[in-house]
Amino acid sequence: MGPESGVSIPSPPRNPSSLSWVNLSRNLILAYQSLGVVYGDLSTSPLYVYSSTFIGNLQDHQNEDAIFGAFSLIFWTLTLIPLLKYVFIMLGADDSGEGGTFALYSLLCRHAKFSLLPNQQAADEELSAYKYGPSMQVATGSPLKRFLEKHKALRTALLVVVLFGASMVIGDGVLTPAISVLSSVSGLQVTEKKLASGEIVVLACVILVGLFALQHFGTRRVAFMFAPIVIIWLVSIFSIGLYNIIFWNPKIVRAISPYYIIKFFRETGKDGWFSLGGILLSVTGTEAMFADLGHFTALSIRLAFAFVVYPCLVVQYMGQAAFLSRNPQKVLNSFYDSIPGPVFWPIFVIATLATIVGSQAIITATFSLIKQCHALGCFPRVKVVHTSKHILGQIYIPEINWILMILTLAITIGFRSTTLIGNAYGLACITVMFITTFLMALVVTFVWQKSVLLAAMFLVFFWFSEGVYLSAALMKVPQGGWVPLVLSVIFMLVMYIWHYGTRKKYNFDLHNKVSLKWLLGLGPSLGIVRVPGIGLIYSELATGVPAIFSHFVTNLPAFHKVLVFVCVKSVPVPYVSPEERFLIGRVCPRPYRMYRCIVRYGYKDIQRDDGDFEDQLIQSISEFIQMEAGDAQFCSSESSSYDGRLAVISSRTIQSSSSLIVTEREDCDGIESIQSSKSLMLQSLRSAYPDDENPGVRRRHVRFEVAASPGMDTGVREELMDLIEAKEAGVAYIMGHSYVKARRSSSYLKKLVIDMGYSFLRKNCRGPSVALNIPHINLIEVGMIYYV
């Protein structure tokens, strides 16, 4: 996995004759940058592959034939999995340029009804990022697709598989820093002043603590060094490999033949099969090529691997095998022992830096993955810190960072051996690949709309290849392989319990919506006093009025004159453009002054607190009011359903609108601020509790006025005036403070999951108001118990 590093892509000139050259140069630049981001983990595998392979069952087979066979296995594993599967096939299955497990699941959810959360709308399918490949209606008649859509248990199983894969990637985030740093500093054991294993572990822990402690600075400040470090590392291991081939045993070139694999298993038998867990480590980090696709292009990643990484790794493994064929007793530290004496220390420094780069990559990728899980409703709310103002994807999650550090240190201190950690690491990586192959087969059928036979051939071929390694890795469960399984089960339980509770809570809201007939029967006043101001009622419902609203109407003597039901939701696309973010509609007839606003984000979008949400909302609603008045489709039938008619309001449309005159003014620290509320109490509270999160920030204040337009309808003008007056009176944010409990008739397991698991996660994660950047001074919370 690689970090969420942003990449500036130069825009090509308009001259068609130079387009091909510019496109090539752009991809070459991206290929250079990808070396530091994508390949840090994969390129450091030579540090520990041979030692992990031969220590253990193959200790009695450390001869030339076994070493030649091991290299032949490594060569064909590198050729089949990274080169054939990922470079030639997987990189073509991007989701609007994004890759990874969740990108595949997102693609599947868009082309078939696999999502378990029923908050998708027809308007979401109109998003520009939603459309992919050929017409999406062609494969609607697929029997396999209908079968999967019909059975909820199968859709749940698909989600569990995806979550298990994501949990294994998080396990990689724990194991990669441990094995990489420990293997690099173990080079000190082959120097003249040999350090004891305890001292090596202490040094590795110091480096790991420093690595995690520096995460809050973000990768941007050191990312420019990543590519040069990895390039120097690749050139170094290529040179050392070439030297060892020529100096020790040029006959190693023959081992490229698959004949040596047959010879290897004929000699080693069952012990050789067990050793495949070590061979597997040669392709750890391969998943990064697909997962980090969003930061580069498929061509740039293909160029970097095929012409730089692949040749360097093959020559290095070949050179190590040549050295070991003459020095089989030095298999414990084969990489460092094979380095010529004069260049040992420079290579040691570069190796340590390269392992830190690879570790940094997986840590940052873990942050990105957890953010995606949360966006799809599969992870509790956590604090997301943006470490760069200019690069969108660079984030830092403090809670996850410290959990990863504690787990990494525990594994490093507990195992003290790269072989045991390698057993765990290999199982985690091959499991992710196995799951990716399964999801890719579904994409071939449902997204690419190829025949089921072709998808089955892909699945059988790669499942057989990876299944051999998976079976060998599973045999190492007692020798450390249990670690990723335990970590994955824990993380998967957290994810599934959160998703299950969220789904049950949403379904409760869906089945207990306030009746529109009841609202219409109350009249425009709703049976209470409507006071000046705007009430933003937050709900997860994309349609209908949430049950919590009836609590207000029946228990409060007054309510705001303008009401907006706000739903912030994620859609199964990577990014939603700002022009398509807002969906605006009306809940009741015009005199009620009740609107709906759906704010849509992709699973990789960052929800920034830019401070102008209220202003954007007012402008969007005003634009909707005018659009509705000018569109016969909206106002043709007063008796038709008022809920569900939504319009996309883009920022371009707002900018071209002349209905509102917008005047802006800035102030610092609120000294000369325009008061957005007429409440003396609220003003005094604001002066007593200033915005301590952004002290000294210059804030933008916006005033709205209705433009003088003789042709404007009287009703539209009146509604716009009410909207502006309500904005000047103040905005209140209204949320439900919910308590979710299982019904008394529920099973014991459901009570355990909801009353203990889900409740514990809700109490210990960030509150929804904090996650949505809602100002506390304007927040009103109403308690409500959900019996699900």
C-alpha cells in the first residue's frame, strides 16, 4: 500500500501534434514519483525472503539444487502475480481512476443492488462519476446478478468478505513496519561488532516509535525524498545482484526455467511446500500497485514496474541465489552477507531508509482505508486531520496511529524474529490478493459485462496459483500466522457491528417517518409559533421527515420560520464534483417554508470546514425557488407528492444567478463582526467563548439582498425575502442525540451486538456534530431512543 500523496499533473497543450509527447512525459514523471509511493514495500522484500524460506523446514535442504529451485519459484511468482495479474489485468479495473478493495466493491454496488444500506436515490445515478464503461442496462438480465440481488444473505456475505480484506490490509499496516525495520537493522548482526538480538529489537523499536511519532506532520515534507531513496535502493540491489551473479555462480541464469521448480519439489517434498510461505514474501506489497492507482495513472505504474522494479528485483534475487549456492551456511543474513565489504555501510543506510519509506507508505494507506470504511458506513467516526492544505488526500488519524504503534511494538518485542513476523505478514498479503481475485471476477462479469466463463477462467487460474501459497501460509498459523487472523477478526467485528447498528438505526428512521398528511393537517404554522430564523434539522434520511421532528412539534411552543432537513450522505463513487454536491427540494407546499438539502460526498472526498456552508445553502435554496417557479414540471400539480422532487444546484448556476445581491465582509477575531443572530444571550455567549480552534482567523461574512427584478413573481420574491430575513435572524443546528437499544424480543446475540458492542462504539467515537463541523454554540440536541 502507498501513502495518500497528491501528484500535480500538468495540463496538456491544445496543439494535437504535441499531445502524445506531453502524455508520455507526464506518465514518465508519474512513473518516477510512483517508485517512492508504491514500491517501497515490494522493493525491500529481498531483505528477508531467502532467510524466511530456508530457516525451518528447509534447513536440511540448503544445497545448490534447492537454492536454484527457490529462485525459480520467486521468479515465476513475481511474473504471474505482480506482472500478469496486477500490471496487465487489475490496473484496468479502476473506479474513476481509483483502485483497491473498496473501489471494486463500489463498482459492484453501482452495477448491481449489492449495497445493504437503502439510502441510494435515482439522482445519484446521474452523477458524472457514477457512469462507468458500457451501458449499465445491458447486463440487467444476468441470472447470476438477479440471484445475488435476490438473496440478502449473499449480499451480506459479500460485504463480510470485503471487510475481511480491508481488515487484513490494516493488519499489513501493523506487520509491515515491524518486519521491514527489524530486517533492515538486523544487518548490524553481520558487522565486526555483532549486536545481540535484544539490542537489535531495542533499536528497531526506537525507529518505529520515531516513525509513528512523526506521522502528524504528514508525508508532504519528506515525500519528495521517497522516490530518490527507492531509486538509489533499486540501483544498489541491481548492482549487487549483478556482481554476485558474475562473481559467485553465473549458472544461476538457468534457474529461470520452470524445470528447477519441479526438481525443487521432487527433492524437498512436503518441506518445500511448507517453504512457500517464505517465497510468498517476494510479492508482499504488490497490492499497492492497484490500491494507489488514484494518485497516478495505470500506464505510469505499468512503466515503473515493468522497466525498473521487476528487472531490479529479478537480478537481486538471482544474485542472492548465486551467493547462497556457494555459501549455503550464510542463509540467516543472506542479503547483508552478500554485500561486498567496501559498500556495506552505505547499503545499510539506504536499506534502513527504504524500509522506513515502505513503512510510511502502508501507515498512510491504512489511514486512507479507514476513512473510506467510515464513508461507506463501516467504521466508527474518528478524527481526521488534513496534513496538507494543497494535497487533498493526505490525512492523519491520531487514534489509529497510536493503535498501530502499540500493536507494531508488541509484535516486534513479542516475536523478535523476522521469520515469525514473515509468517504472519505473508498470510495477510495472500489473503488480500485472494479476496481481490474474487472481487475482480465479479467485476469482469457485472461491470465489464464479459461472459461468466471468462470470469470463471480468471478466477480458477489465479485462485489455484494463490491458493497454493495460501495453503502453505495457513500451515504457519501456529508459528506466528495467527496474528493477522486475530487482528482481522477484531477489526472486522468492529466494522460489521458498526455497519449493522447503523443499518438498523436507518431502517428504524425509514419505517417511523412522520406522515406528510399529518404535517399538511397542521397547516403552515405546524400548530405552533414560527419564529424568525433557520432551523437545520440533520438526519440520515434521504427522503421523508424523521421521527425526531415530531418531538419538536409536540413538545416545543415555537419553531423556526424556515426549516431545512439536511442529509449528509456518501455515494459509491470516489469523488463528487462541487457542481453536483447539493440536491435541493421542497418537503411541503410553499407556505410551510420547509426544504430538503442532500449533501453528497464520495468515499474519498474530504469534508472540509470551510465556514461557508450556510451561505452556500441559502444561495442553493434561493436558486431552487426560482428554478421551481420557472419550471412547469415542478408547479404543474399542487396535489402531487411534495417530498422526493429534488434538483441538482451547482455552484456555476448560483454564480450566474442574479436574484440575490451578495455583499462580503471580513473581520479578524470577530471584533467587528456582523452579528448573525439578534439574540443578546447568543451574542454574549459568542463573546465569552470565541472560536478557540481557529484563533485569529479572518472570517468572511455575507449579506444577501433580493435584486430588483420587475418580472419576478410576487410569491417568489416574498419567499426569498423570508429566507434572507431568517438567515439574518440566525441559524440553529438541530440533531438527535440517539440511544440505540435492541427490542426485548430480540435474540441474545442481537442484544449483545446492539446493547454492548454498538453502544460501546458510539460512546467512544467522535460525536456526529463534531464530525460534521457543526458549531456547538448553535447546536440543539434532542434525545431519542431507538428500539431496533
